[in-house]
Amino acid sequence: MEKTALQQEIRRLLRERHAILLAHYYERAEVQETADILGDSLALSMEAAKTDAEVIVFAGVHFMAESAAILSPEKTVLLPRADAGCPLADMIAPADLARAKQEHPGAAVVTYINSSAAIKAQSDICCTSSNAVRIVNSLTDVGEVLMVPDGNLARYTARLTDRRIIPWPGHCPVHHDLTPEAVGRAKALHPEAAFAAHPECRAEVLEMADFVGSTAGIIRFAVASPRREIILGTETGVIAQIARIAPEKVVIPASDRLACRTMRLTTLEDIRDALVQTRHVITVPEAVAGPARRALERMLAVS
Ligand code: 13P
Ligand code: SF4
């Protein structure tokens, strides 16, 4: 079926099912165009918590749909691709976190939203890439902070706060693979360009950036920057949104490997099928969802 016809069919199905389609900026452009709400992890979790739709279709990866199911347990949450996971979220197991908590008694556990429900359930508070500094600063009377599972985000946050942060040795393969050499080459080719990077990039790359922020932050920076050329240090899905708002901008990916395989899995056909067949329903047992919800709601209260 042709793209526009599929998009129209999805919009009709969404109306019939009293459903809402949430999509992350890393999704395919045609999926982004079809969404009710397009956003970064924080904006999408806020929307999932407050929507009055009966069904939430999440065009994103598993932890995003799982967070929606935790925040809105009375809603049906659908993940169109069951195989859309996040390798970073898989870099910490519940038993490992339990052991780390024993090794650092008294440490506050700040958990990046890119994590499983079982990890969130063992945490004091969640954060996203757009509020990590604010979340850590909001913690009073804590000595150490155990920040999981993204080591680069933890080290970046440590630089901007005066807290003692213990980083977990996890990373996002997409952002961590971006090297300072690749950024240097892009800068040499485009000397007038500004460089914007996601805090999941390694510290040496972040040091080279004119701006560091979440996907929504990077989009805002690119649109508002007086520079026409922007070198991009995040997943290239954001280019579609920058082009919609500011078509005059020239966005140059800092490397040709900035694509998240799992974020790109979801097609319009998958979304249509998810609505027709009510699949794949994401649920979290209340014993895990309860404590995970407390960590997520604490984050939303500070955001
Ligand atoms: P945002 O917090 O910018 O949405 O990032 C999510 C993510 O998965 C980054 O890789
Ligand atoms: Fe996970 Fe990285 Fe993909 Fe984001 S870009 S969903 S952190 S693998």
C-alpha cells in the first residue's frame, strides 16, 4: 500500500480504537509524520502519564512502551515491533544492581529511563538525557549516587553537578561508537558548522561540542543556531524534524554509523497491524510496576 493511504488507514484506526500514537525522534520519517505526539524520551513519558486515550501505540523501543505501561496501568500499551529493544537497557541485570547497592550502601540510585522495569524498581528515581542534571541536583542528603546504566551520561552529569557519581559501565553502541577523530574530520570539512551531541557520547566527543543535550534539545539548538550547518552527534532520525521546522539548515551526521537499528525497525505496516491485531501488548506485573512507578513519578515531579 502507498505511504499516504497507509497513514490515513492508521489515523482512522487510531480514532476507532480511541488510541494515541507516540513516536520518538529516532523513528523513520514516515512514522514520525503519522504520530500524534513526536518527542524525546521525557516528553513521551509525560504524555503517556497524562493521556486519556484508551490505547497507547508506542513507536519506539521496548523500555519506552514499558514505561508507558507502568505510568498508565489501566491503558492498553502496544509496541508494534516486539523485537525493538535497546542494547543499552540490556547492559545491566537486576542481580548486578542489587550487588552494587550492597557495595555502596547509602548511595542513591538514579536510573536512566533506558532501562528495564526491574532495574527501575530497584531505583530511587529515574532520569532522562534532558533532566539528568536537574534530577541529581534535586537529591538532598545523599553522599554517593549510583547512576545506571549509561556510563557516559553518568560522567557527563558528574561534571555538571557537585555529587560523587559512580557510573555504571554501560553504553549506547550508537553514540559510544562516535569517535573524536570522526568529529574532527567533520569539523575540518565544515569549519563554519556548530557541533551538537547527545550526552550518551563519550566524554572526548562531548568536549568538542558547542551544545550537549537530549534529542529535543539538539533539535531546538539546531533550529535556533545562527549557524546554517550543524554537525550532528546523535541518531540521524532527528534530521527529519529539523528539516520540517527549519528546511534551510544543513545537517551533517558526524559519522555514517549514527543509526539505531532497533529504532528503525517499526514500519507503517507494523503500526497498522498492531492496531488491527492489538499486538504486542506490553504489561508489567504490579510487584515490579509499583516500585518502578514511584521512581518514574518522582522524576516527573521534578521535571
Ligand atoms: P532522548 O532522551 O534524547 O530521547 O534519548 C533517548 C535515547 O534512546 C538516546 O539514545
Ligand atoms: Fe538504545 Fe542507543 Fe538506540 Fe537510544 S540510540 S534506543 S540508547 S541503542
